[in-house]
Amino acid sequence: MVTFRPGREVLLVHRPKYDDWSFPKGKLDRGEHPTAAAVREVAEETGLHVRLGPPLADQEYPVNGRSKVVHYWTGRVVGEDDVSGYRPNAEIDAVRWVPIDQAADLLSYPHDRDTLADALEVRRRTRAIVVLRHGQARSRSRWRGEDAERPLLKLGEAQAHRLVPVLAAYDASRVLSSSSTRCVQTVAPYCATTGYELETRRRLSEEHATAKAAAAIAEEVWEDSRGVVLCSHRPVLPLLHDAFGIKPRQRGVSLAPAELLVLHVRKQRIVAVERHGV
């Protein structure tokens, strides 16, 4: 991750095994989502808690005759950013905030210098608006109750738990959900883990969603300064896409259950969009 802090400084680490300076990075744990791995690796290698900003181009280069792909994001620190108390170890023996105009000279590899140049184009602070489709729910044909009360399947419940570190990676501290059970169940584990309030909105449900209602939700979210999660239904998502001005090429095909779009916004302008499943 390419992490910046005010004062035009970027976070770099030194690896004694290779005697190189690079960005914090590492391997995915089994079953781990790349977004969660990015946040975890920075914490393990530097002691800092970070959140993801706009994504950067992947790095791909040969290692021992095989191609290695590394996913990158810009990042910012949440809380304390002092690294003066870092304790060196066999993997990382130095962590340093480096002025941007000196970082390229310190970085050991051309591909890292290219990534830094890309990151400088989008380094200004953004916030995330996450548009999320609920997890896998019981089918309409097999459910005898009210459709709004249709719950998640076990698969959907597992998806809801896998979403927790993904949503946390984007510092989404406000959670708005359709009042329907399957949406509430999708974001409930995240709220339970973080302590954030779960706010339900009938206007996000299939039964009550309209273009006007979606526009009102979008206006409410635009006026907020926090990262926000919006959990809704497949038929409602196009209304939200239009309300936020997400272009067809950015949204792609319909989201699958528990899939999400992350809008990185600055001053009510979308600067990047990424899509993830769990």
C-alpha cells in the first residue's frame, strides 16, 4: 500500500533480507480478501492502522521464474502516525516517513517508482461510498412469508461475516440498509463488530424504492462526510447508480449477492470505482 500523511510524506519500509526500500506489502492468508490483507500487512509491518483510498494499477513482475502480481491501493493512517517507536525485526528493520520528492530516489525498484507516480495523481484524501447487494437469500419460490422478511441462507450468512474486514478496510462508519431482513442480516455482523449504528431505510427496499427516493438517499449521503455503506437489492441498485452518477462502464453488469461497488469520492465527485465480491 502507498500510504501518505499530511506534509507530503509517504511511508516506506526497509527489508534487511533484500536490503531494499519498498512499500509495505505481503501475502494473503488462506481465504483472506486482498483489501483486508493490505490493511493487515501495513499494521504488521509498521504498527500503523490504515484505511484504503483509490486503487492503483497492479504490479506484475517475475520472481524465481514465476509471475508475481501485487495489488496496490493508496492509503491513509487512522489515528497515530508516529513510527519513531518502531522496533526493528528480521523482516522489517526500518520504517520511515519520507518526503515525496525524495521517495523515488530511495525506492529500490523501478516498478515501485512507477506505482508512486500513479499514487501521487490520486493522493488527496477521499472517502468511500459502498453500494452493496445483500447476501445470498432464500429463494422467493420457497418462501411462504412476506418477501421483506425473507432471510439469508447459510451461504449468505457466511458472506455477511466475510464482508466485515472488507467494509472495515474502507473506513465505512455509517451503515444504511434496506429494512428488509436479508439486507439487515448482511450488514449486521459488520455493525456488531465495529459498534456502528445500523440505520434502516424503507426507501432502499424493493417495495418502496423509486428514482425520487434513491435521489433523496444520494443527497443525504453526499452531505455526510463519513464513509458510508448502502445495502440494498438488485432491482434497486440501478436507481442508486443513476442517483450517484455512476456510469455504465463503472458499474458493469449486475452485482452478484454480497458483491459491492466502492466509490471513492472527493468533494461530491467520484474519482475512482472498484468492485469486489467475497
